Amino acid sequence: MPNHIVNNYSLKQKEERTEIAAFRLSQIEAETIKNKVSQTNIGKSEYLRRAALSIPIHSSTDYQMISELKRLGALMKHKYPKHSNWNDSEKREYWVLIEELNSLAKQLQDNIIKGK
């Protein structure tokens, strides 16, 4: 397969797939692949396609982490003590933490989208 096709794979995912690839595996190899696939949000065919084409494969933990970071940021924003006796510096530190959580979630999401 020409390099430009592999490099543009993510753009061509909708391309009709007409070819079938079949191969033999040992029981250990099959179990290893099954375990690795179970750690992702994709099926076995897509997993093997990405592995063969050197396309990054992200675990479902990455997606769970993004969701959890966003949830924590939203929760902290909701619980922000507007009417507390905190001084301006303490309030700013709290707000910076919220911004850092949201920034980290966005950075992780961007890395997944870019294929890092």
C-alpha cells in the first residue's frame, strides 16, 4: 500500500472495504489480541487494521479519563464558593485548578484526535 494511503487512512475510513484478510493464530496469540481489543473502544477488525497500518490505538481508559476530568472540572465549577470568606488569592487558586483540569482534558482529547 503506498505511503500516502496509509498516512491519510483516518481521512479515508469511509472507503468501501471489499478485501478479506484471513490468517491463523495460536491460542495464546488469539487470547492476547482479544484482551488488547477489550481495552479499546473499537472492534477486532479495526484494531488489527490500525495495528497493521501503524495507526495509534487508544485504550478506553483514555476516553474515560477525558470524561472524568471534564466531570471534575464541571463539579468544581458548580461548587465554586462564590460567597465564601476566601480572599482573592484563594479564589484564584481554586479557579486555576478548574482551568487546569479542563485544559488537561482538552489536551488529552486533542492528542487522541491527532493520533498521538
